[in-house]
Amino acid sequence: MSSTTKSTVPKTDKFDTNTDNERKAESPRRRAFERAREATTSRDILLFLIAFRILNALSIKTFFQPDEYFQSLEPAWDMAFGPGSGAWITWEWKNHLRSSIHPAIFAGVYWLSAYFSSALRLSPDSHAELLIAAPKVIQAIFAALGDYYTWRLGRRIYGRQSNEAWAVLALTVGSPWQWFCSTRTLSNCLETTLTIAALSLWPWQWALDGADDEGIDRDGLPAEGSLHAAEELTKLRQCLVLAALACVLRPTNLLIWICIAYSTVFHTSTRGQFILFRWPDISLHALFPATRRGKKRMIVLRETTLCGSLVLLSSALIDRLYYQRWTFPPLRFLYFNIAQSLAVFYGRNDWHYYLSQGCPLLLTTYLPFAVVGLYQSLSSSESSSTRSNTSALASTIKRQLALTSLLVPLILSFISHKEIRFIYPLLPPLHLLAAPPITGYFLPSSSSYHPNPGRRRHLLLPLILLVNLAIAFLATTSHQPAPLSVLTYLRTQYTTHHLSQPPPNSLLPPAPSTMTVGFLTPCHSTPWRSHLVHRGINAWALSCEPPLHLAPGSPRADYLDEADQFYANPSAWLARELGPPPLGPRSHFLLGHAPPLPPPVEPFATSSSAAGDGRKNKNLKTWPEYLVFFGALEPDLARVLRGSRYEECWKGWNGWVHDDWRRRGGMRVWCLRAGRGR
């Protein structure tokens, strides 16, 4: 018995020793396998998101905000094809309020698209479709990167394979607002992508005390061989460059980074529980003590200065090339819109706009879960002594994101002019905060949130998905599609009747090379050259330049721009600016060939320079071959054009509800018919 025991013990020890050696040998291979699998998963997710957002971008058929075109694609068209290309350059660009970095991206896209179109000898229709689609595809890639980095930050907070991390991805993919807005060429969309990418690279662990100091060298960085100091510093620099770019594009983005930097670097904290500085403690020694935390603050300050200076210098050089003079658009943007109160010219909103309209529209069905997530992040009662480093870091990140998501809208509420897209960069953080409540509600068994699932909850999930799908579908196909579809109609008319020459034996005269169009709509109601495309489409529209020549005060209250003057008295404006309409007997439209008209106007020739003082500007506009207007104006135009050669040739649906009465009734196009004796 004893001999058997003695003989078996050495064998067991030998077996255990061999097993330990095999485990040690397999450990590097296992880690390599895990890294490879992780890289494959990340790559597959990114490729899926890119394909998904490209489909998203190409399926949008509706108009949202004029800035989608006039603050990005129009100046980009001007950069790519020159001042004579017919782009509409608004007053912001003439007064150097905008950074040229954003349109420069699309200018490169336009140039490359035109080059490939020429090399492939595409037809005029295909050439136009390529130039319209190319910016959408590039913006779709930016949107996909925003989704991707939202998911990456979710994994950093909740764990790589956690249900909450996958819920973050599902929330951003299934968001109606993301489907509606993320692939549009607004600067706010690129700002959102840059912000969430920078947040995913931000050194959140620096907000913790104690545990995060293990392996930290005397300079406050991870010691070599422990946490890869060079990699950490590289990530910080990448983060700061992206954040600086976002602030150059939209100066108000600086509010986000003030909140984040203050919460992370200039708080004292213990495992995620923040303690604010007291006023007597705010001194150079208190801000930068001779400790590792003080050295971290010095590093952030140093790198912020270096990276910020690099981005500002690059931006200044690009703006110098575009504007042909040295200028600093972010400062001019703040001066004109805040100090000069010109933003108010485009509308005032109630103080509670972001609370009552902005956040509900951004979050839609996710709103209750985001509210719960904000509350839980700000009122976590877990004892700091029982928290692990991982849970403390997650709590710290969520708390900082929650504070930022509340403070930024609060500060922006003091500005009279408000728009939902101004708080769009906060949507990814709100999705991150909504993930635990929504996971705990529908998957309580796999989450730390307690309620037991019921049948009603299982029925609620498909209902939420159906509501989101319905909102996304209606918003991108049925709400204001006419401003885009009317331009498709005009391009088709141009390529059919003005680029096509009649056969040699035809009795018809050659088709004119220029087609004239007039837009009697509120200003910026449709895209412009980015969708008209062809230089031969010579168009004019009503303008709405703000009163730059008037100082802030009472005179501005009486100011009427050109569009306001027109809608105040359409008949009088038409008689003054265009003269009598072309009269004559009505007949069938002869392939679009109208009799000779007055010389065509220059692209976007307007009387905006005289809009404020009542001076008449003759010969800047003429009666065009095509008049474009909304149905609400039809009774007025019918009276003015009774007996003329204008007849309706196209009309388009434009949605059910509009807050502006001038845009109701769908969209109409009246064509100038050719006169012919009876």
C-alpha cells in the first residue's frame, strides 16, 4: 500500500511539472492567437460598418440643413473647379468665418472624381451621378469610423466581450438619428467622428490615484516594459490632434474638451470619486505638485500646446492658400456669431430647446435608457474600497462622459440660436451611457442590473426596433425629398434638351448650350452647384445675407433680406426685379427649345447688395426657362403669370409637416413654353 503510494506520487509530480511547462510554452502562442482573433473581429466590424454606412449614404433622398451643401460642398466645388464653376459662396466664406480644411477634403474628392470620369469617358448623366455620390461615400467612411470608435470605447469601458459593449454597437447602428444625419456632409458630422475617436484615445486612467501609478516612471509616464510608454504617449498625441481638428472645424467643440480635461487631469480623485479643487488651493503648486499626478498634468499641458500649435499652424497655412490672406476663422466665427449676434438672425430658440427637443430627437427611443444611464453614472454608490481598478476606471469614464453630456448643452443654452446638430457630438457618449440600462432591462441575467425579464419586455424590444426603422425610413425618403428630386429633374432636362443636338436634316434650331433656372424659394432651400453639376445650368435664387452693415441694436429688427422682401409682396418684387413676364399664346413644349431669351445671367447673380437699402438692381435677374417654387406660392404666381407662356411641367412631394409655411404645398416647376401661332 505504502509502496504503491510512493511510486505514484513522483509520477503525479512529474506530470504536473510537465503540464506547467506546457502551459508556459502555450501562453505566448495563446496570447498571439487572442490578438489575431481580436484584430480579425475589429477588422470585420469596421468593414461591416463601412459597407453599412455607404448603403446608408446612398439611400438618403431628403434635404435636412443648407449647411450640408453651402458650408462644405459649395466651397469644395469652388476649390476644385475654380471661381467660374458656378458655386454659391455664402457670406461666411467671404468674411473668413469658416475653416477651409473641411471643404478641402471634398475638393480633393471632386477633383479625383472628375479625373476618373474624364478617363473613363462617362456620359454627362453618369458624370453628374459620380460627382454627387463621391462626397457621400467619403462621408459614409467618416461616419463608419465614428461608429467604430464608439464601439472601441464601449469595449474599453465595459470589457471586450461584454454584452454592454455589443449593445453600444447595436445602439449606434440602430439609431434613427445616425441613419438620418451621420452620412451628411455637415461639419458637425465630421466633428462627431473626430470627437469620439479622440475620446477613445484619451488617457482616462490618469484620473485615478494609487493603482494607476504602478509601473509609472519619474516623468509620470508608464515605465518602459510595463505599460508601453511610447505607445501611451503616441495615443495621447493622436487624441490631441483629433481634438484640435474638431475645435478648428467647430470652435464650440472646445467646451467638450474643457470638461473632459478638467475632469481627468485637474481633479483629485480616488477610484473614480472626484473631489473638486477649492479656491484657496488653486495655485501653481496645487495644479502641478511634485508628484506623479502633477507630472501627468505637465505632460498633458505640454502635449496640448505642441499638438494644438501644430494643428493651428497647418490650419492657418491651408486658410492662407484658400483666402489668399492670413486669417483665423475660429476667432472670426466667435466674433460674428456671438459678439455681433449675427447667429440670432437665423432664429431664436427657447432656453430649454436642448432639453425639450434636442435630446429627444437625438436619442428617440433610447431617451429613457440614456436618462437612467446618466443618473446611474452620476450617483454610483459602490464603495471605493470594494472597487477593482477596472470597475473604478469604468466608473470614472462614465462619470466624466455624463458630466460633459450635461454641462455642454447647459452652456450652449445661453446662446439664443440653437440647433440640434450643435450637440450632435454628445450622441456617441449618450449611447455609451445608455448601454448598461438597456442591457440590464432586456438581458438582466447577464448584467449587473437586477430586474427579471418578462414577456412584455421581450415584446418591447422588437417594438423599439420597428419604431426606429420607421423613423429612419420616413426621415430619409419622405420628409423633404423635393429639394433633391427637383434638381434631378433639372439635370435631366439639361442633358436631354441642351446637350443633345438635333440631326443634320432637322428643321429645329440647335439646342442652346445654356439653360436658365430661377428659384423663388426661401434662400438655401435646395442644394446648388454640387447637385446642378453642369456649368450650362445658369441659375439664380433669392438671397438672405445678414445685416453685416448694421451694428447690433434696433435697426436690425427692421431689416429684410431679399427673400423676406419677396415673400412680403411677391407681385411687387417680380415687377421690380424681373419686369413683365413673357406673354404669348400657349402651346406644346417643343423639346424644350424656347425662343431666344435675354442674355443669361452669371451663376448666382443676385440683388442682395441692394436688399437692405431698397435700391433697384436692374438686369441682374431675368425671366428664366424654369421657375422653381413651393406650392404655397402658387396662387400668387398664378395671378402674376396669367396669360404668360409659363406652364407647370413638374411637381414633387415634400412631406406632410413643415414648420415654415413658405415650404408647404410640395415643390413646383413651371417651364417657359415655346410660342407658336395658331
